[in-house]
Amino acid sequence: MTQIPRTSPRTQGNTQHPSLAFFCVEVFAGLFLCFAFVWGVCFALINVFGRHATPPVAYAAALKHVQLNLSIVINQPGMQKDWPGYSPSNLVVPANSIVTVTLRDYDLGDTPLPNNSPFTKVQGALGGVAFADGKAYSALAPEKVAHTFTIPQLNINVPLPGDGAKGASYDTITFTLRTRAAGSYYFQCFDPCGTGASGWEGPMVTRGYMRGSFTVQG
Ligand SMILES: [Cu+2]
């Protein structure tokens, strides 16, 4: 027959205290783990949403950066013979932004500016420089100018060199502008590249040629 050990109740009685202690430890550990888990989940969520929430704030503080491409062309279909013109001639850029202009001048060859001309200097471009085929310049010799990109109301002026790389049909001028409030302006070439004795007639005074609109949109 199976004997029930007499010690069984005593043993049970003896083990009641340790199992209660274990139970307490287990409950405590369970609660701790739950707390740790919840805290971990919260931390992860804060981290994830924090990371998602931070960039818009950072981007809102950063300025929008846009590219503006334009050319100076000549003798294209529909154009007056030998009249150089900006294409496009209606420029639209966003307000309070950084605008990098890439300008291809297909009308190479210099038309000297007067010696005391203020239009030989780069003005209003970021860093006071423009780049001709990648080479920085802050001013050009008066006799080395083909055209200018000038917005008088915004004190922006970039003289454009008339010498391209050997054999090239155009040179590429880049510069960066910082726009501010919205407004309607005009841009124009101030190098006497036009017709007439002064060089200030024809394309120089005709919209769609050496002058156009510059709209800063809010
Ligand atoms: Cu011009």
C-alpha cells in the first residue's frame, strides 16, 4: 500500500511560507516586467513619434530651395533677327526661399560696358559671387561682359561673361538668390547689347527680349 508520509502535512505547512514568498516575488517581478514593458513601449512610441514630429519643425525653419533655369537665345523661330532675348522671360519664384539660377547664354561675344559702370559687379547673389562654367567671380572687366541679369528694385546684378569655353556655343552662369516678400518686379539686361547707336534700342526696350518679369510669389 502506498503510505502517505506523515511528514506530508508538515512539509506542506513548511512550504506554504516559501511559496507565498515566491508568489510575492513573482507578482512583484510580474508588475516590474509589466511596468518595464509599458515604459519601454511608451519610450519607443515617444522615440518614433518624436522622430516623425521633429523634421517638420526643422524643415519649417529651413528655407525652401528651388532651381530656376533660363537662357539667353538669339535667332530662334519667331524672334527678331539678331535680337538676343531671355527665355523664358516671365520668371516666377517662391517668396522667402533660396533660388539657384542656372543661365545658359547662347549669345556669346562681348559688348563693353562703360568703364565706370556699376553693372560689372555681382550684387545681391549669395556670397557676392556668380560662377561662369563653374569658376567663381565677383566682378568682370567692363570689356568682358555680354549681358547682365539685373533686377534694379531688388539690388540684384550679375554680369554675364561673353567668353565661353573653346568651341562651346554657350556658357553657363550660376548664382543663388535669397527671395523675401512677395512682389512683382522686372529684370533686365543693362549691357548695351541692343540696336541703335547707343545699343539701347530694339531688344533692350522690348519685353520678351532683354527684359522680362520677375514675380516673387507668396
Ligand atoms: Cu543684353
